[in-house]
Amino acid sequence: MTTPLFLLRCVQLGLSMADLELLSIGLINDMYCESMNDTYSYAVLGDQAAMDAF
């Protein structure tokens, strides 16, 4: 990952330069990956019966 790409990810997450002092590079990468999961449309959601069977 290059510095410009890292900073782009920070901007996409809405992080400020002050936030970067408190967060590690790995945590920011994880936050970006999780933010992409938020917009993913899952085909099937489990219901209570599926959770009970699990």
C-alpha cells in the first residue's frame, strides 16, 4: 500500500489527521475492509430457526 492510497482510505473513512495519531495502519485497514462489508448485499439472512439449528 502506498502513502497516497492509505491517505485516500483515511479520507473515505472520514478520518482527520488528528485521528491518525490515535490509530494504527492495521486498524485503519481493518476499518476500511469492514466499511465495505456494510454495503454488501447478503443473499440470505439467518432467522431464529436457523440460529437454533446452529
